[in-house]
Amino acid sequence: MTVLCLVEQADDGGVADVSLRALTFARALAESWMNQKTASDPSNGSFTDGGDQPTGADVAGGTGGVAAVVFGDAAAAEPRLSEYGAGDAYAVELTGYVPQAWARALAGLAAELPATAVVAAGTDHGSEVMAHLGAITGLPMVANCVSAARNAEGALDLVRHRWAGSLLEDAVLDATPALLTVAVDAVAAVPAAEPAATAVHAWRPELDDGDLLVRATESAERSAGVSLATARVVVGGGRGVGGPDGFGVLEELAGLLGGVVGVSRVVTSEGWRPHKQQVGQTGTRISPELYLACGISGAIQHMAGCLSSKHIVAINTDPDAPIISRADYAVIGDLKQVLPALVDAIRARSS
Amino acid sequence: MEIAVCVKRVPMVGGKIVVTADGQDVDTRMSGFTVSPHEECAVEEAVRLVERHGGSVTVLTLGPPAAADQLRDMLSLGASRAVLLETDGREWGPIATAEAIVAQVTGAATDPAASPDPALPGPAVCPDPALPDPAASPAPALSDPAASPEPALPYDLLLFGNEAADTGDYQVPVRVAHALGLPCVTGIKNLEVTDAGARAKREYRGTEEVFDIPLPAVVSVKEGINLPRYPSLPGRLRAKRATIETRAPQWRADGLTKTGLRVPAGESKRAEILGNGADAVPALVALLDELGILS
């Protein structure tokens, strides 16, 4: 029994935080498999037809449990893989991001082991590679799972996001291997109780020219300044800002608080601000210490992008706006009066 | 160039999602419908490409009969042909959806009656005169059967949204690309048709990824690639009169069975009200201080 987990590397070669979450998810899935198997017929080792799946630690040289797949420097990732309980790591030598080739490598490895599930973080790369894997294998791929556990019938009980997490779907998946992406903002990264002695293997996928046709070339240029996705403070503006000229006071406040301005979808749809500032389901997901949402009603499309904020403070004229029931604190009033007074108060305090 | 764009009818959910009493669907009795935001941008991108390079845009949807409304919305933005793959209202999974799309876009090639008909009422699409004559520009692979292993496909580009607003499955375009043997890029925020094919760009973790791909290809885009136009009055009138071609593909299960939908717990807390208007500023400053924001 092996759950394969696609691991994305951070810029320093370590494991990206989203992949630590995916590894945590994969470990929980592997444990549910083990528990379910001991609780029911121990010979029933397969999701679908029972019996013919190799059990436990005897699969293709792997130790069973969670096996990480790394496209790049497995040695740099190894300490974190060990901490998160990956008994094996498969290093695939492929230069750059080549989505179909990555999927081909996962497909080959999943067949070889064989894997009972393949898991990846629901990032742009993870979702894309897993979609290719679904297409290559002809199997269902379930996006943005929150939890997965093997049930008494040997299928998987899943909970997954719809509407970017504003709605949950309960579902049953009957397919082997199970192909799943993990809703990255819904699962916390938790190290294993016992670190694993991670065995690193090389894996050479069989690729044809078609697998290598689409390949990313990355520009070295990184956007300067604080990014919306990682900002500690976000000052949000919505329809209540009134127009493209109303954002000066939000910029000023964001500057004072060491943060950045984010906006709701209506603001970008009206062309008041560029789309890269949009917070929401179709924009950027933020997770600041403070989200100060000004003149934003709180449509679910917007809330899907900011619910990972530690504290939400709303400033809104309407005490019945949906955002009031999602925020921690609120000021009922017009941002055009509240924000200038707030800027003055903060300036007075620091001088 | 000939472009097909796939769109999906989804409820306009506004401030709150309500689930039906049987727990199986989103309650849409009080909501309107729209297409997913990424897909509206895909249609806009297709219309812009055709305005530059000539050709026409076909919009395709799989959904209930009422999804014809969304097709007409897309026709009013500049698409010239619309195809409805009609369902009985059941949800289709991504595997079955991709199969139905593949059958439609390839079947259209073998059935002359279903191929893009220049006589259909469509917007007069004139390539920008400042640009090189599209007839003189490099021929898309399609016009040269020897250059394409899939000569049946009557499109140079299949455009999708990156993921549907409701189910967010992230995979229909990739599955369609594999079935047709076409290259595929997803999540694209900038698309240019070049002499060699297409150059597509997207953001990834603060950097820009660039993909150079030959055409025909499958591309999924994200909102922000453009700012969709408002429909013009002539566009609306044309859309109202347009014929919507309808097919009825066969539903099939694809391995994932929905057992129910629910709204996550903890949705209806109530914010602590700090005060009204500018009078609330001292309390707000005290709060920011307490949260460590001012230090």
C-alpha cells in the first residue's frame, strides 16, 4: 500500500509549504487505509475488486505508506520528507517544469509500485499535472479534497471543496489509484509522530517527444515589493470606494501599516484597479494577519479568497452586509470618513 | 483562425450559498445564472484574436436547455456560432464532459452541415487593416493536412476557463487535449498568436512562466487575461435572433459519486461592532495595537 505524493520544492530547494500539507493529507490517507484494513478482512487490499493488490511493505522495494516524488533535488528535500513521514522518495531528473512529462513519470511509478493513491497540492502545477495523470490513465481526478478515508466497502469517502471552499461536497470515489489534489488552504501541515528514514530512489520515466512538447521557460524577473499573497496586512477596497480615484486613502493606510491594497471583483471588472490586485476565487488568495475590508459587501467569490486571514475587520455602511457575519470586528460607517480619520490617528500616534 | 470556446452555466451565488432541502444541489430559486468568470474572459480573448487575425468564434456548452441563455450572452460579445450539448439537468463529471466536447468538435468536421457556416448571422469580423493580411500570415496547421495528425479538427484553438466556478475540477481542457492529441497549457494570463504558433504566459509563485506551443492547441485562461467588453446593442439583437445548434450526448457515470453538499460550519458568526463612523477610530486603533499591527 503506497500513497504517492507529488512534492513541489521551495525556492531554497526544501519542500514548499503547500506540499507539506499534501504530505500530511497523504499520511492521513495511508493511515486510514491501514486502520480500515486491520478492521475488516485483511486480504481485502484493493479499492475495487479485492485481493490482488500487494499488501504492506512488499511493494516494489518501497516501504509502503507515503512515497514522495520530487522533480529536482531530492537530497535538499530529504530532511523535510523524513520529518513528514515519507518512507521513500523518488527523484526524477527532468529539467524545468514539463507538465505532461511529470504526469507520465507519476503514471509509470504508480503502475510499478503499484500506488493506491496519487496526491498533489491543488496548486497551478499540482492541479495541471494531476489533470494530465487523469487523462493518461483514464481515471477520475478529484480536485481540492479536504479529507479522504477508506470506507468499509474499500472505496474512498471524500470531502472536497466546491465554489473554492464556500461549499463542501461529500463524495465516494471508486477507482484505483485514487487521483486527488488537496485544497491547500484547508489542511494544516503536521509533521509525523515519528520521522521516517527516507530511502531515496532514482526514477527514470519513459517519455516520448509529445510528453516534452509543452515546457515552461521561466523569466528570472521577480515582481518587486510586497506580494498580495504573502502580505502581513491587506487593506481591501470594494464598490464602496466609489471609483478609480478613491483608492488614495487605502494606499496611504496600507503604506502606514506595512501592507498592500487588495480589491474585490467588482473593482477589477469595472476597470478601477488592475486584476492582479483582486482578492477572491478568481484572483489572489490571501492569508494576512489583518484584512481590513472597506466598502466590500462580502460576496462568496470574494470571501473564498480571504478566509485564511487571521483577523478580518470590516468597514461598511450596511450592518446587514454579508461581510459583517464573516468578519471578526466591524465599523459601521462610510470608509470615506473612517479611513482619513484612521490615517490621522495612526500618524498622530507615531509622531 | 477558427476558435471554439467552452463555457459552463453556473448560478450567481452572491453573498450566500443555500443548499436544496435534499442536500444534493445549490438552491437556485433566488439566483440568476452566468458563465464562470474565467470562461467569460476566454470568450473575450477569442473575439479579440479573431478581430486581429480573422476567422470566427464558436461557443459550446454542456448543460440544461436554459444554458441557451448563457450561449446568447456569449454571442452578444462577438461569438458567431453556438452549440448546446443538452443535458437533462444531471451533473456531468469531467471525464464524460470532455468526451462530449471531443465528440462535438471532431464530429463537426465530418458533418459538413455542422461546420462553421459563414452565412450564419455573425458579427462582421474584419481583421485590423494595420496588421498583415491573415491570408498571408503563416497558415495554421489545419489548412495543411500533412502538418497535423488530427486533420479532422476544424479549429486552430480550443479555449476554456481554467476551472469552473462551481465544481472547480481543473481538468476538462487537459482531458480534451489528450483525446485530440493536442498540446495544452492552463491558467494562462497572456496569449499571443505568433508565426510559430502561440506564446502563452502565466504567473507562478511570483515568477512568470512562458510556454511556446504549436497550433492547434488547447488553452485554458484565467480572469485578468483581459477585461471583457459589455455587449453592444447590435450584439444583443444578433444574439437574440441567432440559431442555437443542439445535440443531446449520453450521460455516463465517471467513478466519483456525489453523496451531498453542505455549507461549511462556522459561517454565521457576527462581527464585534467597534462603533459607528469616525467615532469608532479610537477603538479601531486600540484593536490594531492589540493585534500587533502598529508595532
